[in-house]
Amino acid sequence: MKSSPSDSATKADFPWWLMIVIVIGVALAIFIAVSDLYAQVFRAVSKGVYITIFVTLLGFTLASVIGLLLAVMGLSKSLILRQISRFYVEVIRGIPVLVLLFYIAFVGAPGFVALWNLVTSPLVDAGLVDKMTVRDFPLLWRAIIALTIGYSAFIAEVFRAGIQSVDAGQIEAAKALGLSSFKRFRFIVMPQAIRTIAPPLGNDFIAMVKDSSLVSILGVADVTQMGKIYASGSFRFFETYSIVAYIYLLMTISLSLMLRALERRMRKKWQE
């Protein structure tokens, strides 16, 4: 019995790459478990997983909120709001995340502290509050702010494209029904725009997981920083950075698979 073209396509689409990744991942996990050296490296490096997850989740959440606000401003009827949004997006997108990280950490933070001390100087003189120093601004929060600002510009474009993909006729129909701007956005625009927004937004989330490794430059104790500390003390660079890469792959591939499953589920729901 001959196989149909659909059967051939199904076989071609079978995720053989995933099977290979799983086999390699399991083999490495077993190797780490039985090897004292790799197990020791894994325990040392994995201490930074919590910080990596915390930085990514908080940074991405804040960036999404700011990005949505920028997208709405960019589609506003107000010329001033549109220009502010476009200025922010174009300028921030043109600055590398690493440079932005340095700028926020070593220029923005001291500037904020100086402004804070200026504003609160009467309270400081009265003995009600203490004078703030740059050391009082943790490097962890400087890193989160930098990632938030950097990714908010990219996420704003994702939201803008998704909102603009909604058929204008449906928005006009909602207006004719007397729905307010907020209700039109909540019940008409966003439920349809999310179809366009979800895939690139998921990609940006995975990208932030990887870019969160940049915070190690500031000494934040994430996975990469813990690897640097261990490697510099033991001179086991190959073993250490192999484990670091392994941990990042575990996080990014797992997230990628979960996002794909979520997209398929959402697509099936929309088609019903």
C-alpha cells in the first residue's frame, strides 16, 4: 500500500532534531550525575539560575507593560504622543543592550541618586531621611532596568504590528455599537491582535533569557557570573562553560517547546 503525500509530510515534519537533543541532554545529565567534577561544577553554577529567572521574568514583564504603552501612544491621535513613542523606540533600538547596560549602571544610576538627593535635601537636612549613595542602588536593579528599557522598544513594535493587523472595519463596527475606546481595545482589538503578537513576543522572551547573561558584567550572580567565578578559581574553563551552555540550552529549548505548544493550542481554539 502506497503512502499518501500527507503521510510523507508527517514523517518529514517529525521533530528528529528534538529526539537528538533529548538523547544528548539525557546523556549529559547522566554524565554530570556520575562525574564528581561535573557534578561539582553544576552545583556551583546552578546557584545562579534563580537570579537568571528573576531578572528575565521581572524585566520582561516590565518591558511588556512599557512596550504596550508605547504602542498605544504610537497609534494615538495625538501628534505629540506619537512622536514621543517613535523617538523612544528608534533611539533605544539603535543602542546595543550591552552599551545600555553600562549606561544605566554607571551613568543613569549616579544621575538618579544625585537627583534624588537634590529633591530630598530638605528632608535630609531635617534628619528625616538619610542621604542616598550610589551603593544604595543595587547592581541587580540597574541590570533589570537596563533590560527593561532595551526590550521595551522591541516589544512596542511587536504590539504595534499586532494592533494594526486588526481589521479596521471591526473597530468601526464597535464604534457604531457605542463601545468606548477602552472596551474596543479590550474586547475587539487585543483578542485578535494577540494572534499576531504571541509568536514574536515568545521569541523576545527567549532572547531575554539569553541576554540576561549580560548582567554578569555588573557582577550580578546569575548563571554566567557563577560560571566565571568558578572557572577563575579552578581554571576548569572547558567543564565550567560547558555546564553554563548546557543550563542555558535547557532553559531556552524547554521554553521554546512550551511556547510552540501554547501557540498550537491557541491556534486550534481560534479555528473552532
